[in-house]
Amino acid sequence: MTRRILITGASRGIGRSCALWLARTEAAHLILLGRDAQALAASAEAVRQAGGTAEIHVADVAHRSVLTALTGSVGPLDGLVAAAGISGMTPVDRDSDAFFDEILATDLTGPWNTVRAFLPAMGAGGRVVLVSSVLGRFGVPGYGAYCAAKHGLIGLAKALALELIDRGIVVNAVAPGWVDTDMAQTGIRQIAAATGQTEAQFRAQAEAAVPVKRFFQAEEIAHGIGWLLSPANTMQVGQCLNLDGGVVQS
Ligand SMILES: NC(=O)c1ccc[n+]([C@@H]2O[C@H](COP(=O)([O-])OP(=O)(O)OC[C@H]3O[C@@H](n4cnc5c(N)ncnc54)[C@H](OP(=O)(O)O)[C@@H]3O)[C@@H](O)[C@H]2O)c1
């Protein structure tokens, strides 16, 4: 049976790679959400070429009513991946209030809105994966909003897992380390500027801090998410799977 899996943040990066991985490995039907219609259409075309089918929905995950308005139109769901997210610095002694609110609205309230809107479409056997970060495991100076959101997301996954397991729905989170996407490029640029290094210097420093000594490709993260989404995963419940090359060991 073709599984139907909804992915937010599917226009680029990790969300897009998840869609392609599911298309290639099981010819899934992917319901792709994001804000950029053109980029979503390109993801949908790539999904078709990879062997799956796709539909797109333009939506901002920070806007609860926009998502709940879509509830009826997506049909039954077997899986949900909340990958939409933004990042950036919110130093506590600068004028960071508006960006703090935006990051929390997108990265923490966004996944909550997504689960709230689409849970009614999911029955027993459903799988939910929330995309957190290593910054949901430890703090980084200047990243208060992002760290708060990503720590919160792991807590949300733990609570939802216990709330939904009696319905046969399995909820987990993942915590990727550095992944080569647009978000990582922006992060490298910002931290290099803030620490007085070139981008190449900061990247070399960041890679050296990873036990496997490199950044990851989005497809490698998709592989981990794909396992959590699989019906074969019945044991990993309310956990956060580290996908970081050995940075976090708990
Ligand atoms: N890259 C890393 O090193 C890394 C590490 C750990 C965790 N993560 C997490 O992994 C997830 C994906 O990140 P990425 O690296 O793939 O980033 P990315 O390449 O910047 O992609 C972010 C995706 O989120 C979507 N998005 C952003 N704000 C949205 C909103 N308000 N509503 C709907 N969609 C929105 C974007 O689509 P539109 O622009 O079309 O809306 C895009 O598809 C994020 O949650 C991020 O925090 C990334």
C-alpha cells in the first residue's frame, strides 16, 4: 500500500531530501508544505522523477489557522515530518525581540500547529518525526531563541509520544548536527563574522569538532528520519535520535 506522508519545509534542504528518499525507497505519496510555491513545485517534480507522487500546499507553519484550513484537503496520513525551520542569532544584549518571537513561532509553535492540524488525518500505525537539532541538546552563545525552540521540540516529542502511543501513533525527534544546506551556509557566515574568522576558517573549526570530522548531507539525515517513519520502528518512542557524527553521546 502506498504510504501518504506530509513533510513541512519540503521546498529545500532536509525536508526536500526526506521527500526524495521516501519517493525512491517506497514510491510514497508526499504532501509537501512550504512558503515558496515555485520551490515546492520543483520538489514535487523531483519526487515524481524519483518514483513517488506528490502534491504541494503553500503554507506558513507559524499561522495555525492556515494549517487547520488545510486539514480536510490532504486526506489520510501515514506519516508526518515537521522539518520547517529558521535559524539565526538573537544576542540577548541586542534588539533581538522580534526575531526571537519569529524563531519560536516557526521552530516550536510551527511543529505544534502542524501536529494539531494534521493529527485528525492519522490513524493507528502513524509516525511523527519532529526535526530538532544538536542545539536542542546543548547551548550556543547568541542562539538563545533557536536553542530554546529546539530544546522545546524534544520535550514536545516526549510528551506527544506518551499522549499518542495508545492510538498506535509513534512520535520521535531527531537532532542533526551540521548539515550542508542553505541554513548551514547562513550559520557559517554569521558565526564567522561574529567571531572574526573567515568562513573557511570557521567551517574547518566546526568540522574538527565533529568526531567524524565532516558535515553531513541532507540525504543522510533523511535516512535516519526514514527509519523513524518506518512501520518497522516500534521500539523507538518519544526519543531524540542524534544524527551528528558523535558530537552528543546521550
Ligand atoms: N542545516 C543544519 O545544519 C541543521 C542542523 C540541525 C537541524 N536543522 C533543522 O532541520 C530543519 C531543516 O533545515 P534545513 O537545513 O533543511 O534548512 P533550509 O535549507 O533553510 O530549509 C528550511 C525549510 O523550512 C521551510 N520553512 C522555513 N520557515 C517556514 C515557515 N514559516 N513555514 C513553512 N515552511 C518554512 C523553508 O521553506 P520556504 O522558504 O519555502 O518556506 C525550507 O523548506 C530545520 O528545522 C532546522 O532547524 C538543520
